[in-house]
Amino acid sequence: EFFIGITLVISGVLLWMLRSGHRNRLLALALSLVLGGAAGNLYDRLLYGYVIDFVQWHVAGYYWPAFNVADSAICLGAGLLVFDSFRKPSGAEAAA
């Protein structure tokens, strides 16, 4: 229940940020990926009570931690948020 509450609060903040009129497409993509991943994990938590991880990679007897597509979307979105934070705003973004 704790993680469901946290996910709902963070999803609300992300939706508010998306609707606030940013013209930065990279930021919108990053926020959408994080929101979509959070929604996917929330769906699993509501339906099953836990998140189902189904991708397991291994090489030469070494295993990478299991993950799912929603986790990948969250990580990619977070990486894009970090990348976007180092970019200089374009003319249209700076004016907004």
C-alpha cells in the first residue's frame, strides 16, 4: 500500500508537469517514459500485489538483476531527464 500511494503521488506530479505547457520535447518524452513505467508497475501491484519481473539476462554464469519493460522505461526516462538537465535551452524554451 505504501508503494501504491507513492506511485500515485509521483504520477500526479508528473502529469501536472506534463500539462504545465513545456515546449521541450525531450523533457516531455522523459516524463512520459517515467510516468508510463510507473503506471505499468502500479498495474502489477494493484492486480497481483507485487511487480512481476520477467527479463533475466545471464552471461558466463553471471546474472543481471531481473527487470521488466516498465523498469526499463523508468530508467530510460530518468537518464533522459539527467541529459536534459545539462542541455542549454533553445530560443523557444528560454522565452517560455
